[in-house]
Amino acid sequence: MPVDDHESYDVDAGLFEDRLGLALRQAGDSFEADRSGLIAAGEVRGRRLLLRRRAAVVGGVAAVALVGVGGTLLVPWGGAADGQQSVAGRRSTPTPPSENDGRVSGAKLVHTLKKLLPKGEFSEEQGRGTDAELGPYAQVVFDDGKGPGAVSVGLNRVEPGSEEARQWTQCPDRNLMSYEGCTSSRLPDNSTLMIFQGYEYPDRRVDTKRWTADLVTPQGHHISVSEWNAAAEKGAPVSRANPPLSTDQLKQVVTAKDWRTAIDSMPKNPKGQDSNGQDSKGQDSDAQAPEDTSNTPPGTDGAAIGQTLASLLPKNVDVVSKGGQETEYAYLVVDDGKGKSFVQINVQPDMSDVEDQLFGADAETLPDGTKVATRQGPGEQGAEGVVMWTVDTIRTNGLRVVVSAFNTGRQHDPATRETPALTMEQLRDIATSEKWQQLG
């Protein structure tokens, strides 16, 4: 998966680069802060370069698909023997809601959430108001008599019509992520609503389900409601078959006008920044400024990367599906007559500053100075029998090209063939091709 979407276990990194968590959507397993609070904090913006560097060091091309939606850090070249970073689930101590932390307080937000839920019992109430530095949210454990389930809501602003706004309401690619269902629809008031039904961990190493509803309005309100079939998103046993709210009930909660009123109450400081420390364009004032994408080399365009990758495939391989992201990442699902095989590639300029961390003493150096590292190991999402073959390269100008192939058409599905459709030599030919330099 794309390196930029890699979840970081560094607490300072906090979130995914584009959707976060598609979230964020979501923070690392060892990060104990709640997801709704992270959503509300709006820290996705302005950290592209920082997270790209950290993700590159953590695990090559391995990453979490976003998506905003769901994920866990998987490190195929370190950590557990099966290629998956081992973490222990921990439950954080609830933060009692305050009565005086904003024009709309944390206690008021919790009251609103409880009012919108069906009849039942509530416990472990926590929240923050509209003046809170990390942004407003509310969370309760709700029991309708069929078992407790955590329900939370996070509030934030996004720039209307922006890429961030679009990503929050775009269903994730099924070739990159396993989930039960997802719909994205336009409402009569021109708001966009996405309802997602998936799992806390896309590799399903535990059966905790996570269902979410994300609403983005034409005015830039972003409301995110999440629920689980456990009393906490992590560190609590499954307590019911499904989360407590149906998709229709999720829609009713997320579209309630109370949340928009609360977002409108979030103060702005004299610099035009909202209470999350973001300016009017959603950028984190304390974070490193976003890269100037106007000068981004054309070789980082995702569509161009996918086309170039397809042109470098051996003649006996057919492309059956394709996808990727706007920049730096693309994938193809190919078939050589022996079954589908997932092939992914990252093309990243200006990676010289982490070259020594990515390429050790055992890396091969070609006559033109290009460094080459190869690895063969388990798949990055822990699916049964899946292997991942990778060739990682970096040119003297800092251009990094990483290509991997799997013995399955979807990384999260079990192996469908013994080996990937491409050999290590073919992957090497692709990664070292001069076409990547021509793109840039």
C-alpha cells in the first residue's frame, strides 16, 4: 500500500497523512488517544513530508490503506515473525466531560449524543468542548440490552470542496482494504455522507467491528460518528454481534443539526485559525508547512505511475484491475494464467535524507550509483499463505522506486497461488527502469 498512508507508531506522528485515517482513520495501535479526538484535532493537514519520511523508514512500501478508513501498522521487514507488528491492546482512562470548556461544553456534547441514541444504559462518558485544544468530541458506552458498545462523535472543520473533504466521504478501494460494506451519497442539502462497515483491524486479527458515518457539509462541517461491538475500540472483548446502531440510526445521529451548531461555535483566533490550531485552509499552524505541490515532479502523478508500471510488465501478464492514489502510488492486479497477483509501486522523489536508514551495507550499488535492496517475506496484512516480494531502489538524485508483488489478488485475502506472477528479476527490471527518471 502507499507509503504515505502508513500508520506511524511514533506518538508525534499521530495520524495518517491523507485519510488518517481514510483516517487517521487512524492512529497507531500504541497511541492511546481516542480516534474521535484525533479526528477533531484535524492534524491530518500539513504533515505530508514528515509522515512520508517516517513511513519510509518504518516499512518500505508497506502501509495501511486509508482511507480514513481503518488500519494497523504492519511491518514485513521487522517486528513479529509473521511480518506484523505486535501490540497489546490498552484502554485509556476516560476523560470526564467538563461543563466549562467551550461555548458548547464537553458535557453538553455528551448530553447531545445520549439524547440522539435509542433508549438504553450509558457509562464511561467522556468528551471535550468546542474550546478544547484537541477539538470537540463525545463518547459513551451504550447498552441497549444486547451488550455494551462504544459510540463516539468527533467534530472538525474542513475546507469545502477540498481533497481532504472528498477523502473523508470516499469509500476505500476493496483491493486495498477488507470491509463489509460502504456507501457514499449526496443528501438533499448537498452534504456528502459516507457510511462504512468494517473492522477495527483490517487484517481481522480480532473480531472487533467498527462502523462509521462521516458527513461533510457544503459549509465545511465535518462530523464523524463511530461505533464498535465492544466497550472500547481497542483493549476490550467483543460484547455483541454488531455495533449497537443500524446504518439508518447512524445516519440520524450524524446528520443532527446540533453538531453543526457546535462546530460553528468553535472559536477562531486573530490569525484566522480555529480552535484546532488550523488556519482557514485547514493547515496546522504548528506543523511543518505542506509541500508546494505546484512544483511536484510529474513523475509523482499516480495515473502516470500506473501507466508506466503497466508498460514495463512482461508480455505474458494481463492487467485485470488497477488503482492507486493521486500521487506517488499505484497498483495493478495482474494474471499470467495462473491466478491473480497484486503488484504495487511507490515512486517518491527527494528521499536522499533517509537513504542510509533504508539501504544498509548489504544493498547492491549499480554502476550508475543506484542502490538496490531485495526482500522476500510474508505479506504485510497477515493473510494466510501470502508472500511479498520486493525490490527497493534509490537513485543518486534521491528518486526512490519500490515495487512489490504478492501471490494473491488482494493483500488481505489468502494466497491464491504459490508465488507472485512476477519474478524477483522482473521486479528488479521494473524498479531500475529509466522510465521513472523520464517521468520526473
